[in-house]
Amino acid sequence: LSSLKKFDEIKKANQAAAKKLVEDQLSSSSEDDDEDAEVKQGKILDKTFTIYTSQTDGDASELERTRQYMNEAFQSGAMTCLICIASVKRNQAVWSCCGCFCIFHLVCIQKWAKDSLFLVSSPLTDDDFGKKDYPWPCPKCRFEYKRSETPSRYYCYCGKVENPTVDPWLVPHSCGQICEREFKPPCGHKCLLLCHPGPCPPCPKMVSTTCHCKKAKPVARRCSAKEWSCRLPCGRTLLCGQHTCENPCHAGDCQPCPHVSKQPCICGRQTAERLCASPQWQCEQVCGKRLPCGNHTCEQVCHAGPCGDCPRSGKRSCPCGKTKFTLPCTEDVPTCGDSCDKILECGIHKCSQRCHRGPCEICRQEVEKQCRCGKHTKRMPCHKPYLCETKCTKIRDCQKHQCRRKCCSGNCPPCDQVCGRTLGCRNHKCPSGCHRGSCNPCPETVDVKCNCGKTVIKVPCGRERTIRPPKCKQLCSRPPACHHSTQEKHYCHFGQCPPCRQPCQKMLTCGHLCPVSCHDKALVRQTGLHQSAGPWEQPSEPAFIQTALPCPPCEVPIPVECLGQHEVSPLPCHSANPYSCKRFCGRLLDCQNHTCMKECHHVTKLNSSADGKKVGPECSQCEEECTKPRPSGCPHRCVLPCHPGDCPSCLQMLKIKCHCKLSVLYVECLKLTCADLKEKELLISCKNQCPKELPCGHRCKEICHSGSCPLNCSQKVKLRCLCKRLKKEIQCSKIQEGQVSLECDALCKEMKRKASEIKEAEAKAAIEEEKRRQQAELEAFENRLKGRRKNKRRKDEVEVEQSSWQKYKNLIMLPVFGVAVVMV
């Protein structure tokens, strides 16, 4: 068990590692990463061109060549060192040629320069070595550099920063600063791009310049296109001196005059129509003029000026040149008879013949000659070269082959054999002569094409095996592998086309079209094909096969009504059958009061013309009591079971209290519920006087009634005047309404006046009494201030005089009270 458990753990670990490796590979080669890289590359290019495009108002048409170099700097494998045929990476030191702008590894170009200088200086002698600074060439364009210009350090493209740091948001091997290199041809301005590979674009600065003929006014133009033509006639005098230049304003010298005129030749014998640009011409006739000697004619072809003296006049030498004769021009110079003594072709011996006309013979003198290699000697005619049969055994400058030339003088010629070594591309052999050192890079370029062949990139020979094919923007033209007539539009690619994602659209058995994606070539994983023998065995990749899958069940929504006809729901076509909605049936039962409480179910229609909502034999039967509402006021239930129609009349007696709540009455429920308001009022009344008390304090005179009692009290009460002397009997309701009042008479007013006088007299007496009291207190206070002894203080007796009211009040009040009693 432990070994099996350990086996499973190791197997799971291996599978997880393999899965992670596959995911990493997929993520590194996915199209999304390529798209992100393209977006990032576009941002870097826009940032590099920002200053230039701002100077040219966004015109980047002149940047195409520079953009191509920068795109190659970003494209994987496009920057290739032609020396080692390897990719140039971001973190490697490089060197760029100023002629062709090709990029090489710094180490590779240093080795190339060293080998080139060694090959050039190796044939030199010790005396000549070091006296001349021999150049070394660029491997691609053969632009020559001096020995002192051999690169030794790694700089950015513009040469400002040594060992530039690797920044993912900059162009590879760039410092990110403004280039500021001089434009070519020099114009006085500097490059405005950020540090970049390739040539600098044309100068975008604005300068004021005039046209080629200097006739037009100066205008503002780009410095790179400052030379312009006003398109007016040039007007400069041509070389013929007769016509002016009729061409539009142009740069440089004017073209030859295009006009035709009759011009004589140099000798003046012939006249011909010729271009004004070439007025002087020679005819083909011999001059033929008589020379001054009178015996000969001029043999020169058409010439200008005098013919000169006769070439046979004056002193003439014999053929060997030793003797001179003065003879007429009509006579030939004779030979002198002396030996010729001219140096023969051998350069050593002289001609032994007598003075003669014509060339001397070859040297036939026998001499002892040494061969060219100096190993053998032989006597033979001087004019014959002597070459021995000894072959030279020296090694030629290629340091591989012997000279093998017969009778070599020691200065062996360069090796004439073809190198034939396989170049770094592994495709071609070196076509140069046999040489020392490494061969030159393969000059061939190879086209790397996409699958359809419409997109092509040129790469150095040998890189076609490792570089990724270019991305083609052309649509794939392969025929579809599924049942569709056309396939989805996608770009050209290698390998199989991506799975078809178009809707299947096959006709299903239900009549609908299959809406899912095409499944004619679906990838199906095969499982259980191979069982690993142990944890040491690497898990194999899952096997997938392409097979046609059947169409899935139709999912088109079909409106389907439930069994009880409560709702209509969209169901998938493959399961579109009547269903139960899980609600109560709800059909009205025969009792016409309750509904079927069963779950939604099928109902058999007994009558086709009847309503679709009628109950059927499958519905439940009502077993409840009657629950219909009773008439208002009836508290009794219906004695029948649940039934249709109205309930029967209620015959039970109701025990209720009368309106005054003092008596208990027994009334039939039917009479009470069916009576109107007046009848109900009579039925509930006990026919006795109402015991309620009116607001006035008297008892209600009405028979037992409902509601509040009437306020028109008819009982008589006594009404008195204000002084209570007069009285009168009047109905209570009139007093409550305030309709009747009793006024005092003259006697009442007289008695009231006397009473007021008595009150005034009492008030005056009270005031006088208060004054006496205050006077007594004042005197007592003054006596204390005079220093009387406190212990012997005596109470002053003040005699208070009684007022007239106190004296006569008894006599007045007794008769008044007596009269009042009599009146009452």
C-alpha cells in the first residue's frame, strides 16, 4: 500500500509539471502576447518619432526607411549578426556600420577587423610592416575603416552613452536621448529623433530659400527639400552663344542646345545640319593640300590651321641613326653600311646586322641560362626562356596548398583554388579563392515566406531555419473542412485551420436549425490508451482525434401550456411536452364556492363545447361546510353543506337588549335581518319611557329609542329676576334657548339702590377706621422715640367712636329681611 501511494504521488507530480510546461509554452506563443508586443512596439515608435512629427505637423512619410530598421530591431530574429549568423539580443554589446547600418556583435566585429588586418599585412616584409595604416572592410557593404577605428567599446546608436542600460520601453541598444547626429548631406541641422538604428530621416527644419534660377522670391521650405523649381524658363545663355535655355528652372548646368543649324567642318569643305551644342566637327576627307615643298600633299584628315612643313624636309637619319643626310624630300634616306647595334628584345645583346630598315631579328646568341628557380643552368639561345621541371614546394599564402608551379622564382602567386569551405549558413560554400582565416559571411539572402507565399521577409542565408515566419495579413484561402460552403475569415497560417465557429445550421428532426458551433471536426480526447509502467516514465501527451459529433438536443424555446392551463412557458424543443406548473388546479367545483386544491393536473373535457376551465373527473370533490356570507347581522351558520345558490332563511331567535339596555327581547333572526331601519327601531324598543337624563337635568319623555334623546324639554321650571324677588313658570326648552328673561321692576331697583348706599356707608366707615388705627400706630411710634421706658410702657386707650352704620344696621336689616321672606 505504501509503494502504491508513493507511486500515485510521483505520478501526480509529473503530470502537474508537464501541464505547467505546456501552459508556459502556450502562453509564450499565444497571439495575445504577440498583440500586446505589437501595441507596446507601436507606443515606443510613436515616442521615438514624437519630436520629428511635431516639427513636421505629424507627417511621418519620410520615416519609412528608419521605421523599417526599428521594426527589425523589435522583430525576433530580424537583427542577425552576419559574422556568427546568430540573433542579436537586447543585452548583448553591438556595433553598427555607418555605411549600411548593419548591426554586428561587438566581439564578432573586433575579431573580423583583427583577422582582416592580419590577412592584409601578412605578405609584407618586416621593413614594410607598420609603416602603412591598412584598412579593414565592413562584412556587408565593404565600407573601409582605419585600423584606429576598430571598435573597442559598446555605445548606443548615437554614440553618447557607453554601455546603455536595457530598458523594455526603449528601442533595443538605444539610450533614449535625442540623436543629434549631423544629417547627410550636411545642412547645419541635427537629427531630432530619439537614439535610433538606421539612417537619419531627411531634415524637417524650415528654411527660406529661392529657386534654382534665382528669379522667384524666397519661400519657406523643408531643409531636406530646400532646392525647388519655379517652373519658369531658365533663360541662361547656352554654350553655343546664340540661344537661351528654354527648359523650366533646373539645378546644375543647362543641357546642350537642342537647336539644329548648318555648320561647316573644321577644314570648311563640307557643311551639314548639326546640333548647336557641337559646332566643331571633322569630315572624313584627307586634307590633300599641297605642302610648301611642292612635291607632296598633306595626309592629315580634316584639320584646322596650316598644314605645316613637309615631314621629309630637313636633315634625316639613316635607319640605325648613326648618320644624317640632307636630301631633297623626293629622295629616300639610304643605309649607312655600318652595324645596326640596336639593343635586341633580350635587352643584353645588340643587333649584329648592317644598318637596315624594318625591325631587328630575334637574339640567337647562345648563353648559359639559369632557370627561374635558380636550381639548374643550361646553354641555349638567348631569346628562349629556360624553365626547369622542378615543382615549387612552398606553401602559398593560404597556408594550405603547395605552390606546385614549375620552376617557381620564390614569389609564389596567390592560391588559385576555390576555398570551398561550408559557410556559416550551412547552405553554400565559400566562392573566394583559398585564403587564411574565417570566410566572409554568406552574401546570399533567403526569402522566408508565409504559408500562402504572399508575405515575404529577406533574412541572411542560414537564418531561415530558426526565424519565425512572418505574420501574413492575407486571409486564409484553404477550402473549409466542414459542411459549410465558406469558412470563417482568418489570417494565413501554418498547420491546420482553427476549428470552425460558425453556427452548424443543420436541419434537426424537429424542423429547427442547429444553432451551436460547427462540430464536424471536433477534437475529442482519448483516454485510457496507455498506462504508465512506473513513476519514472514520463506521462505522454493527451491524444486528440477529430471526429464529427452529433447535433445536441434542440434548445429552441417553444411556448407550452401547463396541464391545468395556468401559464405558457418557453421550453426547449427537445422537452416541449405538457408539464405541471406546481400550482393549485384552481378550477371552480360543482359547489360554485371552492376551487380544486390538487396540484396542476390534466383534466378530461366532458363536453367539447363547454368552457375550458370546467372541472373534470380528475378534480377533487368539495367536502367542506357552507361558508357563504350570512345577511348582515345574522351570526348563525348555514345548516346545509357547501352548496350552490343562496342559503335558506335563518329561523332562530335572537336574544338582544333594547335601546335603553334595561330590557331583554327575543326576536326572530329573519325578521331582524330583513327589516328596514324603522322596523328594526320598533323591534328593538321595549315600549317604556326612556331612562336617559337630558342636559338640562330632566328625564327624557320619549318611548325607548335609539340614538341621543331630543333636546326640546317640555317640563315647566320657575324663572326669577336678578334680585330674586320676582318669579315665573316657563318651559325648560325656552330657557335653554334663551328666548325668555324676567326683568326687575321699580321696587327691585329701589331696594337695590338702598343696598348700594348701605355698602358705600360701610366702605367709608372702614376707611375712617383704618385712618384712626394708622394714627394710633404713629403716635405710639413717636412716644417710643421720646425715650419712654420700655418696661413702663402703657397701652394708650383710644376710644373709638362707632359709625352710623354700626349704630343703625340692626334697625335697617331686620325690615329688609322680612320683606324678602314675604316675597319668597
